[in-house]
Amino acid sequence: MTNKQSNSDTVPLPPRLPRNEAELKRSIILLGNRKQTELKASARRELESLIGVYPTVKEAALWKRVLRRACQEVIQHAK
């Protein structure tokens, strides 16, 4: 097994995970916005309160994918 394979097995998560479905959805939206541009102060504070940090563009892209998958799983389990 190479290092590349072992690194792909563990995905770094944000320091804090959203506590409910509404927070999860809002985090995904804000991470998508962060991926594209710097957020304004109020949106930046909101994202920091939701996930614990203000991510880099690269972190925002990765965390958005991870949280979107989690959101899909939550919705599927709720059905």
C-alpha cells in the first residue's frame, strides 16, 4: 500500500461538525461560496461558528464534498 492510498482513506474533517440538518445545509452553502470567493464579514463569522474555522479555498472544496455526502445520508436515513 502506498502513502497515496492511505491518505485517501482518511479525510480531514472541519474541527466542528454541524449539529442538525439546517446547520449542515447552511454549512454546505457557505462552503460553496467560500470555494469561489472571500466571504463578507457576517458570512465569514457564520461559517466559523458552524464549522469552527474559516477554511482555505482547498479546505472549503473538500469539506463541502464531505458534508454534502453526509447530508445525503441524513436525508436517506430520515425516509
